[in-house]
Amino acid sequence: MRQLKVWPHITLVALACALIGGVAAALWVRHQQVSEAQALPSAARIERVDGQVGVSRNVAGGSNAQQWLEATTNTPVSVGDRIYARDNSRAAVAFTGRNFARLNPRTSLDVMYLAPDRTQLALRDGSAMFDVGALAPGQLFEVATPFGAVDLDQPGLYEVGYNDNGSAYVSVLNGLARVVGLGGTGQIGKGEMLTLLGQTAADVALSRLDPGYAGNLLNDYYGYRYPRIYDGRYSDYNAYLNDPYYYDPSNRFVSYRYVSDVVPGVEDLDAYGDWQDVSGYGHCWHPRVDAGWVPYQSGYWDVSDPYGLTWVSSEPWGYAPYHYGRWASVNNQWFWIPEAVNTQPAYSPALVAYLPLTQANEIGWVPLGPGDPYVPTYYDANWQPHYVGGSPVVQGQLVNLNAPGAVT
């Protein structure tokens, strides 16, 4: 894989200087952040997996031995993680409910920074589509390459990748991109492609996108992204330019009325459940499931740095309702209650309370209900004990404690 030489923003330079200060200083900073949920980084969602896709944890954090885990739908990824799609494989990643990436075969993507105002990635190999549906004022979405940082400055659709000769390219199907490197700064407009052969201005070539190439790219991407509804209209690049937001999920899916678009997985809710007005709770989402179904039972627990125990659902819709909001049992049915649509909800690894069971050394869990506090913990494999912060094991009264089948 290529050794990235990136020219980062001031914030990344400051972060690098902080890391040079030594492991002890870094651990102290992490210790100081112990019980502040907002101190933990955001998480992105592996939205779709086709073929063989792996995730390696904490690569950017200096881990010497990469341990690859098989990626599945709903696997969370965060700062320091690397995603790799092997030959004949693809993967889709949702950073929010509006911003996505699609990794093509033999592509490696590192997650460098995730926060409400900043998404920074590093493309190591291959190529990827970046579908940026929304950017707030001052929000940064950046992809690093060996030749410089590619800032996606406007909502739009972009492809970043490497040619067989080692050069990098940036295609702007819609939007505006900016490349920052040793050779200077340059903009790439809609319908343009920039090829980077080296690290100086003389090594940069700007050209117009071939309409046929652009149409094939769009046809492939939208057929993958929206297989149930895409009708092939974007095989004509001009048709796309005339109406690039025809498939915008925020305009097509009811769930965006009730869930903040910063939450990954919002659009899946329409396909697998229904919204109802529940007395005392407002608009709630009810999954289309069999009688007796209970949340946090179809899936598995993963342990990841810095979150610790993280729920990974095997249900195709099982991301947003398990990492945001609360659950309520009403008339023997379970309803998911999202946070207000105009808020900035924070990711949580699992919104459950842990309970001591009667058997020795066994712990159960119950979905948190409306008003139940979430007790964040901070996980660090290099810290003793690994879990720091308030105890997640509770024995007090919880809203869902006596709901049928709620305790697992």
C-alpha cells in the first residue's frame, strides 16, 4: 500500500504535535475524557457489503499487528479504522443520513476523523465514490491522497481513485472540490477531472469529463445505491445535470421528517417499519416484526476501541434504532422513539442498561426507555481497567424492566 504524505489542515497538524508529546500525555487526555459522551468520536455505518470486506481496528492509532474482522451490514466504524474491499467486492459506508461512500473492488479507506463538523478520510488504494448530500456552513469533508488533500466543498457526487500508473484522479460529477498539496491549491468544478501525477503544479492535468464515461459511472452508482427504484435515467449525463437530486433520500423517505439527517440508516426505516403517533411519545417507529419480538436480541456484541461493548444488529434496518433514541413497550409492541429532528444526536454503542442476573457472574441487558439515563463508559485496551467511567450495571427501576421479554 502507498505511504500517504498528506498536507493536513491546522487541526490535524495540532493533533500530530500532540501525539509526538508521548504516550503518557495521550493517555492522560483520554483519561480526562472518561465520562463525557461528547468526547467520544462519532461512528459511521457499514451500510452494505458485497463480497469480502474487512475492517481493521485502530490502524491510524499506531497498531502494529492488523487484526481484520469480517465486515457485515451495521458494523460501526470510527476513527483509526480501515475498511478494505477485496477483489470483486464492494462496500457502502454511511457517515450520516446524507453523506456516503461506495468502495470499489480492491479499495482501502482509512477513517481519520469523525465529528459533526468534520469527516476526514484517507484513500490508500483503489477508488471510491463519495456521495455528499449535505454540508453545513463550515463543515469539512476531506479525502487524503499521497498528492494532497481533496476537500469536497459542496454537496455533490465525486470519484477519487488511483490509475494503474500510480497517478491519482478526482472526478466531480456534481459539486465543487479543492485539492491542497505542495504544488498549491486548485479547484475542480462540475464536469471536470483532475489527474495528479506528482506533488508539484507541473504534475497536475485538468480535463473535461467525457459524458459517456460520466453516464456509465452514474448508472453504476445509482443502480447500486438505489436498486429498488433506480430507472436508468442517469445513463445520460445531461439528465443528471438537469436534476441531480431526483433520488435524494431526504426527499423520498418519510423517516427524514422525524429523524435528524445526521443519523446513518434513516432511509432503511421506511422499508422495514411504519411511523405511528403514540400517545405520550409522539411520532414513533414500529418495525414490521413477528409477535413477541424484542429489541437487542438479533445480533451480537463486539468490543471496539474506544466504545467497548457495541451492539451489531443482524436486522437490515438495525443501526439507527440501536445507537440513537430510546425504545418503549406499548400494548405489547415495541416502538423506537428518536431524538427531535432538529437536534444533534450523539452516537452510543448500545442504548441498554446492564443488569446482574441470578447466575454467578452473568449480566443481562434491557433496552433503555424514555427518560432512562445512558451511562457512558470509555474503553481503552492500553488502560487498566479497560473500562473507565460510571458503572454501566444498574439495579434501579427502569422504564422497560418489566416489559415482556425485555431482559436478555
